[in-house]
Amino acid sequence: MARVDQPRSPLVAQLSGLHLFHFEGAPCAQRVRFALAEKGLVRGAEVDWDSDSPSSLRAEEGTWTSRHVSLIKKQHLTEGYAAIHPNLVVPALVHDGVLHIESMDIIDYLDQRWPEHPLVPVDSTAAAHARALVDLGKELHVSVRYVSFRWGLGRLGKLSSAEEARLKTLEHTDSPERLVQFYSAFDRDDIDMQTYAKHLVALENGYAMINDLLAGDGRPFLIGSNLSIADIIWSIKVLRIHECGYPFQRNFPALFEWYQRVSERPGFRSGVMANHAAMSAAFRAKSAIANALGRGLRQVSRVVA
């Protein structure tokens, strides 16, 4: 489990209760907020991400304190945040002074600490299946980045030269995120279409497998009749690429119907979309224009017979 036992930030040890460092539009943070909502843990106080004022340090029982880290303002590329999350990404969760990073490990922790409404199936075979689907979803993490930056964020996702320089000083050489490597190429338009296409195909292969699983027996959720960690990771993986204009309904109808079902859950609406709906609509509108002009993700996606 991705627990950081000796974080460099003095803030971590001061925090009591649940505190989530997150960004509304970040897929990995959306997963954790979805899980928190499904667990019945309510979003509580909104404080600055680095606040150490006495009133901000304690989260009330049954709630989590929102510490919003603006990726737009590049607050994750600061010494203070690097001392909390060594990989410079969101989310990070602190519970009673203990720091957890990596979204699916955080969800596992929440499931163990608050066992009501379990997200990991009790049956060992079902649990193993859920873990396998989670592992596949995690393998496609980088592919989501490439596709969403190319057909979603575009130039909005680029760093300035000063921000790039700051990133190079903050990212440690063994970071699994490899942000320096990605931005060094993305900021200069040095990523060729073949690379983007490779990541899109990887995602489409994953979506095809999930579509076949759902179409095979009409199950409501990926592991059967109950929502699980597998549904959480894959629904967010669909959301992000859906915002980029991918034609899920045309290419993967069973997957699309499942996503519509999951996205109607109160936990999804409150945990994922409550403060993200406007941004999501803006991205979908931008993608619709690109598709209408013939240069969107719809045009390069494969047509599944």
C-alpha cells in the first residue's frame, strides 16, 4: 500500500481526520472522491491546500476536508506540495496524520477502514477478478494522459518554460509519472501521431474487453450485481475520454450503457461531478466542435463492427 511513513511536509502530522488533496478534473482524484461518496463520507470544509490554520487542521467525523490543489495554477509544482506528494500529482489522502498516495491504494485503505458498503467483493474469486480489472486499468494510466492531452487539453495542457524548469527541479529521477519526459516532448509538439495512436489503440483494446464482459451476460456492474473498485476505475477512465469526444455509444454500446448507469449513481454525481460538471461540459463542447470540423477523436477512433 502506497503509504508514506516519513513525509517531508510538517503539515501532514498536524492533520486530524480525513483530508484529501485533489483537483476536480483529475481522473485519479475523481476515483477517490467517488469511493468516499460511496462510503457515505461527506465533503466537508473547503480550505487552501496548504492551510495550517488551527480551524483547518481537523476534519469532522464522517466528513473529509477538501484541500484543492489547482493544476491550472500549477500548485502541484511547488516545494510545499512536493513535500506532500513526491510524484507531484493528485490525489494524496491524510488520515490522522498518516499520508497515503496512489488512488487505488487509497480506495483500498478506505474500504478497509470503513467496511460498510464494501468496494472489494467478499467472494475471493470475484475479488480476484476485480483486482485484475483494476490492474488493467492502472496499466492504461499513461495512455489516458496521452489521449486526453492530445484531444482534450491541447495547448491548455502545456507548461511555460519557467514551469518546465520548476518541474525539472522537483521531480525525482525514479518517479513513475515521468512528467519531465512527457512535458519535454508535449510542450514542443515533439510527440508524433503514431505515439498518440498507439495509446488510443491500447485504450480501445481495454474498452473492447470491458464491453464484451458486459455484453456477455447483461450484468449491471463489472463484477456482477454490486458496484466495485473495478467500476470505479473504469468509469472514470470512460469519463475522461468521453470528454474528449470519443464515440463510446457507437463503438462500445454495452460499455456506454454501463457508464450511463454508473454515472447516475448518487455517489458519482456528488463525488465526481458536483464541482466538475461545468468543466466537463466545456470539454465536451470543445470536442464536439473538433469532431464537427473533422479533426476530433471521433475521426481517428476505430469503427467497431
